[in-house]
Amino acid sequence: MDNQAFSLNNTIEKLNSNVLEMLSERGKNIFFPKLGILAQSAQAKGKAINATIGEAVEDDGTSMHLPEFDALVNMPTANIFPYAPSFGKPEFRALWKESIYRKNPSLKDTVISNPIATNGLTHGISMAGYLFTNEGDTVLLSNHYWENYNLILENSYGAKVSTFELFENGGFNVSDFSKKLNEIRGEKIITLLNFPNNPAGYTPLIAEIKAIVAEIKKVADKGKKVVVIIDDAYFGLVYEENVFTESIFVELANLSENVLAVKLDGPTKEDYVWGFRVGFITYAIKGGNAELYDALENKTAGAVRGNISNISQLSQSLLYKVYSAPTYAESKKQKFEILKNRYQILRTELSNPDYAEYFTPLPFNSGYFMCIELKKGLVAEEIRKHLLENYSTGVIVLGNVIRLAFSAVPQSKLPELVENIYKACADLDK
């Protein structure tokens, strides 16, 4: 083990030994290098001659670039072409941290880490897997989950995905979550919670969030070390009353010295910049302080550097500029209203009792998606192919459930979408 990793581990052990036990073997061994090329380059910054960094510069010291870009991006070259720090742009990290508190007022003065930039939420999940899962570790998910979780956690890191039933009586199945949580063997428990859920489009009600957190605290109070990875990709897109509108992160951030909350979020879905590939990973644990979080941040930035080096300078710069615009909040609200209207139209269409002959919607109240469950022995994959071939309609099949991305369907076509599914079911039921 490198001495820099050893030093970070000593810091973590001194401040909260539980966190050290939560780290994977990779997580224990990783560090952000401060003694090699990066350190020497930093020391040379601002010197009259700097022959350290692997970037090309013009004779005037600005970033070398093709002039064709000048007409495409109206921004200083320093905010476009150079490498960004592996931690992320400092000013953008600070702005995102401020936004976490603003969007989650229940955090109040709870101390959390500084966010580390990731290459979107997918990379954030990968970094959480890198840092906290060993081969053979169990990661508990709901039975309705994004297939990329398998690809990352099982195929890349050798963890084992276990699931609980997401729904019971039209709401979150707290009892099965608790049962499966308590069945995990060993001293460490890892669970990944995704609200609004992809694919189901469900966010727990306020009372359900309290119950989920209570179950996590029960296992933590028994001495288990609990890592809760929170996929907040669709944060803020809640369309109904009595639904928990903050991140479950706020309830876990100060819950127990045995519970580490790992918040994964970013602008991808919240701000409609899917191709920018920027996300963040932020930590919180009861009693956490700047020194503990600094050690976790260094390990996370080391994992990022060893994986993809750093995140797009241009994407971070563009987002920082947009977030500072006086029109940003109103523009975001307008897009939210479009999605909310689509949600309401789809919910109205699905309430038609005729459709219940062939399918019923799973509970949904938020996000980009919802799912329908087929009846009468219909096969979802057959319905999907029939829709493509006969109704020019594309949907996603997950098992025998059909996922509808109402976020991607114009308002005027939502009734037709539901009607086409009904017709396809009727065709194949003959």
C-alpha cells in the first residue's frame, strides 16, 4: 500500500473507524497523488518557464487550440481547453454544494463533504462501487431498477445484486425492504436507493421516507456498517402532494456514525444536459467533519484520476455560467411544468377503466418514467415488437413490465401512446 493511501486510512480510522471498514479493498488502497507529476506541475504554476504539464500552449501562454472553435464557444480559453482538476472545478463544486443545501433545506447546518465531480451519474455509481464494494458483497436494490446497476456493480466489481419488492398496496414496501436489509450477512450492508425511481417513476411519501430511514437506523444500531448509495438522478421532478421533495440524503446525513450517506446527483436530468456528462458524489455521516471528508474526497478524486483523469472543463464551465444567469430558475420551472403536464395527461389517460382489461399502472408520481403491468398472460416482449411493427411506437420492456418515458413523448401524442398499447394487447389477446 502506498504511504499516501496509508495516511488517508489513518485519518479516517482516527475520526471514524466505521468508515474505514465500509471502504472496499480498492477504496482503502486508492489515494489522490500529491507527490508526483501533479504536485510538481502545481509547484511550477506561474513560473516564467513551465515545462511540466502535458498541454500545448501558444507563445502568449494561452491554451493552444484550433481557431474554428472561436466562433462556436464564446468563453475564455482557460474555461474550455485545459484539463479540469480531478476533484472538479473549485468554483463549480462550491456552487453545487450550495445548491444541495438550497434544494434540501432540512439539512440546515449539517456538515457534508465537498462534492467531487464525476462523468455523469453512471460514473458516480461506478466510483461508489469502486470505493465501497468488494467482490462478493451484496448490494440491495428495489426489484424495479436500472439495468446499468448490474453492469457496473456485478460485471465490473463482482458484487451481488439482491432485490426487495418495491411496492405493496400501492406504496413503498417498507416491510420487504426491512426483511431483505436484515438478511444481508456480514458486518457491512450496502443498499442503493433511487428516487424518483427509474423505471417506476415513484418517490416515497413523507411517511414512507421516515419508515425507510427508521429501518436503516435499526440495523445500524445493531452495529452494522451501512453504506447508503443515493441515486438522485431525477431529483426535484415530483408532481404530487405528500411526496418527499427533498433527497433521502437529508434524513441519513446525521443519522448514525454507522451510516454513510453517498449522494450521487448532477445536472444531467435535472437541467436537461444529458450529453454534458457531469455529476457529483457527496458524503455525509453523523459526526463527520472537514478532515474526515477531505480524506474521502482525496480517495474519490484519486479513483476519478485513475479511471478517466478528469471531467470536461467545458461542460463544467458552461453549467457554472448558466447557473449564475438571472433567468435560470424561471427557465427550469418552465421545463418542469412541461413534464408535469405530460405526467398529468398520462395519469388521466391511464385512469380509463377500459384499459384495465389488459394492463394496470404501477404507482408513479415523479421523474421521467412510469411502468404498466400486463394482465391475462400477455407477454411484454411480444407487445413491444407488435407496437414497433404495427403502430410505429417504441417502449422499453423490463421483464414483463413495460416502461414508458413520458418525458420523451409530446403532450399531444400521449393519448395515442396509451391507446396503441391497448390495441396491441387486444390484437395479441385474440
